[in-house]
Amino acid sequence: MTDINQALVEIRSIRRQVAQSTEFRGYGPATLFATAVVALLTGFAQAHWLPEPTTHPVQYVALWLTMAAFCAALIATQMLTRANRLHSGMADEMIRMAVAQFLPAAVAGAILPFVLLHVTQNVFWMLPGLWQIIFSLGVFASCRCLPRPMLLVGGWFLLTGFACIGLGDTRSLAPSTMSGAFAVGMALVAAIHYLSARKASIDEDQEF
């Protein structure tokens, strides 16, 4: 029985090593681009219903967290079906790895606004920039199993995050700072995954 358990442990270890060295293809370009559109729509919604977010910080947080949760659910739903189709027997391991890499950033981003809401309002304007910086760290952490150009996305969100904080005041809460940064960033993510999937398809055809 000990030999069987040892063999199972070794198999799981091998599967984990293979998963870590395999590009994760569970993110669908069309779904990723849809999240860019959702970000733009959320920006328009903020401009219409929350023109002064400094006086309604709770509503501001609720709006953008709702957007983030919707986009995450959209991506996760397709990721499950797409990963099972493209990674077959490795799908579960690949999904766990992808989630584990981005999860710390997601949790930090979800907790951060509630911390800022309970401190002086003088620092609430930093939220959009901090959100983008945290997202960039999640992207960088995920790059080991994603196409190499994804580093550009991490750099984009890091740059826009620092730019928001560099504004130094409530201008960072304008609809364009969040919607623009995430729309461009997610559109870039979609384009990178599309080109990577197309290249993989061409390579597979050439093998045959």
C-alpha cells in the first residue's frame, strides 16, 4: 500500500511539473474582450450615476466590485469548458495553478476598498491606482503559464496605477481612469491570447 501511495504522489508531482511548464490556454479571447467592453460600460455608468464619487464612496466601490465579480464569473465559466477541451486530462491541474497564481491579488483587491472606507477619506482617491497596481502583480504572477507578451499587460497596469496615484487627488476617481485602463488592458490580453492560440493552431497543423 505504501508503494501505491508513493507512486500516486510521484504521479501528482509529475503532473504538477508538466502543468507548470505548459502554456495555459483556458482563457478565451472573445470573453476577455467582452470584459473590456464591460469596463467601458461601467465607466459610462459611473459618469451617469456617480459624477461625484468622493461623496458616494460606497456606491463607487460597489459599482466597480460588481463589475470585477461579473467579469471574473464570465472568465471562470468559459475557462472551465475551454480548459477541459484544450488541456483534457491536465485541465484540473492547469485550472488550479492559474487560479492559485492570481488569487492573492484578487483577494487583496477585494479587501482593499473596505480598508480605505474605514480610514480617513483623504486617501480614498488612491483606490483606482492601488487596484491597478494589485492587478498588475496578479498578471506578473500568472505570466509563468501565459504567453510571454503578457508581461506587457502587467507593465501597462503598473504604469496606469502609478499614473493614477501620481495625479495626487480625486481626479483619479474619474470614470476614465478605471474604465480606460481596464478596457485597454483587457483588450490587449484578448489580443495576446488570440495571437497565441492562432500560432499554436498553425504549429499543430504543420506537425501533421
